[in-house]
Amino acid sequence: MRVVIIGSGNGATVLGRLFKKNGHEVIQVMSRQTEHARILANELGCAYANYEGITDMSADLYLVAITDGVLFDLDKSFRLGNKLIVHTAGSVSKDVLKDISNNYGILYPFQSLRKEMETFPDIPLLVDGNTDEAITLIEDFARTLSPTVRRTTDDERLKLHVAGVVVNNFTNHLYTIAEDFCNKENLDFKLLFPLIKETTERIQRYSPKDVQTGPAVRNDVFTLDKHLRILSIHPKLKYLYLKLTDSIMNP
């Protein structure tokens, strides 16, 4: 497919690379800031423009990879007639594109994407469209990029986005707090890496509920009390420790 990418951030960059790797042609990058469009376009070997520039209308697919809030203003800058346009947001309805084109949908990469990635991770792609034909076109395109493609409604995608925030953003925040605790206590945070890896691998084979470990699930109040004493000088971590302990003990 010939693709125009609207956006130049992490998602646009990684997906643009993925398109090229799988034999598709990115013919133009468009961004609010011309310089950002130029940088990505130079990497992908294509033309570039800002939103006030001329959109290349010869593409088969127009991919919008921008922040969620900006999506709602996109119809002020683009009119694509019957051209197929998709956005990549997990928590925004496909209908945000209805005033831009008669054919629109979703190509949501259910993965954390960063420009600095040296290799492509597994990227499940969640798809949807405003017509059966649009869904089929998007789905066929997605299958050239990933072995994991699922049709999802706006409601299903939003709920998966919530779950994604819990397992990714919240978990990473706990890592951040644990690292801060280790630094303050002169401990090596890297000693936790094998534990993190083992837990991650374990939940791919079993339900997380079935492999829960630790003093809370054992109702080990002696150990819990010792932990809370240590955390008395770390109030933020102590608060989270108490809340999560209660959640484990009272599911």
C-alpha cells in the first residue's frame, strides 16, 4: 500500500518503519511542525509537509498517529473524500474521523512504542471501520504487519486501553517507586531484574491470580508489620503498600 502518515511522534515513527519493513511505501509525512515532518520523512525517504501543505491524494491509506486531544481538531485541516483514513488511538471513537472521509476506521497498535526501539516488539493490531469493506481493507493491511490482528469495537478497545494502562503504565510507575526506594536505601535495583523477568514469564503460562505470591496472599501479618516499619520513612510507598496489600487480601 501507498501510505500517508499524519504525525511524527513515537507511534508514527515506529509504524512508518514497520510499513517499510513489510513492503509498503510511505509517500508523505505530515505534521503540525514542518521540521518534525522533515526528520521522519528523511528517514522514510518520502515527501513532507505541515498541516497547511498539500496532502498527497494518491495514497491508499492515511494513517493518523497523533495525541488523542488533537484528533478532535483534525477535521479543520483535512478533507479526504472517499480515501481510507485510520487513527491509532485506543480511547477515541473511530467516528472522530467521519467529517474527514466517508471511509474511516481504526488501526490501534496495542503496544508501547518508542522511537528509540532498535527492534520491533510484538505489536497486536486492533482494527475497526465504519463499513464492512473498510474493516476488511484495514484488517488485510494489518495482517501484513502483525500475526495478531483483532476486530474490536470502540467500547472493547477502550476497555482494553484501561487494562493496558494498569499492566503497563501503573506497573512501570511501581518500578519507578521501587527504584527510588532502592536508591535511598543504598540498594542495587538491578538485583530485582531476575524477579521481574520470572514474574513476567510466569503470567504468560498461568493466570496471574493463580501465581500470586508474597506475605499478603499468605496473610503473613508478622512480615507485613516488619515491612511497614521499614516504610515508615517512605510515606508514598507505604501508602501504596497498604492499598495493594488490602487489594490482595480482599480480592
